[in-house]
Amino acid sequence: MRAIVIEEFGGPEVLTLADVPEPHPGTGRITIDVAYAGVNFADILARTIGYRVTGLPHRPGLEVSGLVREVGEGVDGFTPGQEVAAFLDGGGYADIVDAPAAAVFALPGGVDLRTAATMPSVLPTAYALLHEVARLREGDTVLVQGAAGGVGTVAGQLARAGGASAVYGVVSSLDKAEHALKSGYDQVFTADTFDQDVLAATGGRGVDIALDSVGGETFRRTQAVVARFGRLISFGNAGGEESWQVGPADVMAPALSVGGFSILSLAASDPALLRLIADRAFHTVTEGGVELPVSAEFPLEEAARAHALVESRTSTGKLLIRVAG
């Protein structure tokens, strides 16, 4: 079967198409004929700096949609040919993937395979950030870094549906503002002046919840615009700067709560909880009208082009790799 393999870290050109053995499911596992694979920033980090890569060669890809191929021993509730989505610890850019049954999800009614490939990573992440970690309450004001990206596109909609009184987004350029404004945001600011703009928009009060995926100096600037008793949640370090740290002096006077979330860590440590959160998140698509638009898709052999587009910082919404068809 075909799979994208990384033999060395580097630019998009290190993504190579290879012929690898077909997997067969062991106990508690399922193999899936992949229709689409989602592209995530974590895939970029894996390729460039070895983020969460245990060794080379490495096969990227954290989320897929497709049809159940084989079901291993001890797995109930899945049958060959069933349409599913899955969250993986790598390997999604391939014709066939092997996944733990706990991380495989039957598709909600009305969700097609193309849409399903956008769901396993982004939707549970945005849902958990707002509802599990930040504990969104009706009337809260919310700020989201990367408002035009995958998580940002969903987070704006979920915040609005969850009763936020105002939702503000930050984008890297004004070219992305229109996309964000269609995703539940009241106002969208650019990265260079967002802190001043947030304070102006809130009359100097700041926001109740801020979600940051950039880290470094952006984290610090975001922290400065969180209101008293507010919640600042980190879920990434896209800027590549030194990891943030906070101490008593940072949080006690403003009564600030600081937290973090990683869906990869949750999947590894508590897959049952991930399934519960994912089930809740997936229902927002069918019941709440949440949408994650696909802005571009590429055939498997052109995975490098998808990575190059993500790294250009010009993409919005979700990028997919089309594997079948």
C-alpha cells in the first residue's frame, strides 16, 4: 500500500511516497481504508523538528475518515464497510491505517467522509478548550488566537453557541479576517495590535477567556488582556519560542487561572475521556450547525504541497489529503 514517509527532518520535500506493508488489526484494534486525512500543524512540527516523533522513519497524519477494513479481536460495535473517523498517533497519510478501537468513531448521521476527516482532532480540541478547561459560561467574552485556522474556525462558533456575549479573534493578516468573521467572531484583530484592540473593544476590562496556540511573546500579550478572574488556556506553541512559565506574581493579583490542553496527551492517557468529549463535540456538527470548511485538498502524492500551504500561513479553515479516489 501507499504511505507518506519521513526519513529525515526538514522541509516539505522530505515527505516521500513509499510502498509499505498493509497492516492487520491486533486485539482491540481496527484497520481502516482511508478516504481522507486531515492536515494539522502538529504534522508540520513532526516533519520539521520531530515533535512527538519516537524515531525515523516516521509516518505523519493524526486524523482520517474512511471505511472499516478489518476488526480485531475484542472489538464490538464496528463492522467492515462502516463509515468512521479516527484519531491516530501518526500514520494517517496512507491507504490503510491501524487504529485503536477506542479512537475510532462511527459517523453521526448526515456527515459525509470528507467532512468527517476535519473532525477527530479539531472539534474535540475546540470543545475541550471551551467547555472542559475554560468552563465557558453564558455571558463570557472570549478571545481566540489563530481565529482563521482549524481550531479557531470551530472555537468561534462553539463560543457563540455556548452563550458568549462577545467573541474576538486574532489573525496573522487582514486577508484572513473575512473567514474568521463568518465563524462566529464579532471582531477580528491582527497579531501586531491585538492587545491594544482587545482593551479598546472591552473598555479596558479585557476578556473572560483567552485561547492561545502561539506561545512565547504572544502568550504574554494575551495574558495581559485577560480580565480579573479570567481563564487563559494554552494549547500550542506555534511560534516556536521558549515555553511559557507563570508564577504567583503573574496570577494572584489579577486572580487569573492559567491552564493547558493537548489532545495528543489526552488520547494517550485517557482514551475513554477523549471518546466522551469527541461524542459531545461531533454532535455540535449535526445538532448545532457547527461547520469546518475545507479550504483545499490534495492527492496523497502531493502531501508536500499541503504542508507548504500550511507553512505559508495563508491558508484558512481545514486542509485535507485525498487518499481514495
